[in-house]
Amino acid sequence: MATEVTISTEYITLGQFLKLAGIIDTGGAVKWFLSEHEVFVNGEPENRRGKKLIHNDEVSVKGIGAFKIVFN
């Protein structure tokens, strides 16, 4: 079961999402994190910190967990 992460905007970038979900502490760590960890958006590998995530997108990070974007 994926953990739901609520956003109040139309979309959120992958970098912003990783910080919001508590996976990373600062925005500056995004580039390093994406180079060192396997991240999937809707089942596809993703390494672009600016990738736009919208309602119902699913993000999974190997070894950390699965998350689902929900709109408030």
C-alpha cells in the first residue's frame, strides 16, 4: 500500500516531492539522491528532479517505499 502525500497545487516537481515526503532534508540533496537511488514514477525509472508529478502519480524509491500523490 502506497503512502499518500497530499499536495494543494496542480503539480509538484520530483525534487519538491522528495523533500515534502521527508525522503531528503534539503532541496540541495536532490541531485545526489537521484544519482544514488532508484526512483520510479508510475513504474518508469526517473532521474529528472524537475519531473512534474500530478494527482494519482505513484512514486517508488527502492529501499524506502511507495507513495501516491493526492490533490487536496
